[in-house]
Amino acid sequence: MAKDSESVTSIDKAAKIFKQLCREPHEYKITELASMTGINRTTLHRILKKMEEYSLVIKTERNKTYKLGPMAYEMGSVYLHNFKFGDNIFPILDKISHESQESVGIAVREGEQVISLYEIEVDQPLKMNYRPGLVYPMNRGCYGKCLMAYYDRERVSQLLDQVRFEKVCLNTLTEKAEILSEYDKIKKQGYVVSDEETFRYAVGVGIPIPSPDGSVRSCVAISFLKNENYKEKIEEFKEMLFTYKDEIARFMI
């Protein structure tokens, strides 16, 4: 029994390491990992060494930092492959991107996490840095706000009580009451807008995509750089997304 308990503890610690390596800048020295995960250096070194053996992490020779390894990439690729609608969804996103001349993507809610699945980013002066596999917060951006708006309200309220949000940009929502009010607005109007909540000058508009059972676990969104005509663009892109809503919904699982 003691051995089983020790194994579970090691898995918990390995999961903490994985989560930290998924955060910017994605490379950390062992002292940094120890500080951020709360795992003592001796235990951390032992777990990292075992993870290295399985190529889950790699240690860079130049900086002596740790980052995710090729096996982690393979696992992520398998995860994305399991969404069998990918081959059908990507061409639709590509059409929307060409039509709007802007960046387009789709995210899903897996359990209580909002994860980017597919992104098409056009060339522009400011890169949004959206990418497949990225986990989005529940208080900002089209994906996080939209998909948590349609999640279980009681559980969402509990989750909001557990997190202290940082104001990372001009319009980032940080208080529970204003976040819940935003969720209500999203559900009432049927679409979501993000205006300088994550990056300066970054604007996005998205719509929920229903699954066959009526639940909402997916959101498709267009992001663009803010200019004097951004309000008109929001309306234009919102209508564009709605024209593709049924086509995308056909492939939801």
C-alpha cells in the first residue's frame, strides 16, 4: 500500500512538472522548477531523470534547462488525431481565414479546461501566438469566456472562487461578478467578443458550436488587430461565422 501511495505522489509531481513546462517560456532550470512547483530539488532531479529516459522531457546542453521532449509531442499529436472531425473542420477554417483575411481557430472544452485544437494565423505585424494545445483561461479571450459561459454554472462559480486573475491587458476581467455578467451576456447574445483582454490591439469575435446532444463544447473565432473600423469588423466577422456555424456543427462529436 505504501508503494502505491508513493507512486501516486510521484505521478502528481510529474503532472506539476508537465504543467509548468507548458507555460511560457517553456524552458526552466531545475532551481526555477523547484521554486515554481514546490518540489524539492532532490525529488525533482529524480523525476526529471526518469522522464528523460522516456523522452518526456529533454535537458538542453547549452543552458542546462528542461523542456518538453518528443514523447510529449507525440502524445499531443495523438490527442489531436483523436478528434476525428479534424480533416473536415480544417478546410472550413481555411475558407473562413481566406474570406476574412484574418486568423481563425477552434477550441474545445475538455472537462474544465479550454484547449486550442486548430489555428490558422495569417501574416501580420503582431503575432497572436495562438497554437494547438494551448490552454486558455476562463476570464479572457473568446475561447475561455465562451466555453465556460456554457459550462455548469454552479461549478463555474466554484472555479472562479479558486483563482485569482491577473489584469494582463487593458480590458482583462478579473472580478468574479464581472466575469459571470460577461458569461450571461454571451449566452444572451449568442456570440463572444474579446477586446484587448489578452494582448494590446488584439480583438476577437467567436461563436459557440453546439454538439449533437445540444451541449456547447466548441468555439470558433476570428482574431484581428484593432483599428478605427474594428467595431464594423466585429459585426462583419460575426455574421461570417454564423454562416458557417451549421457546416461546422455537422462534424462535432
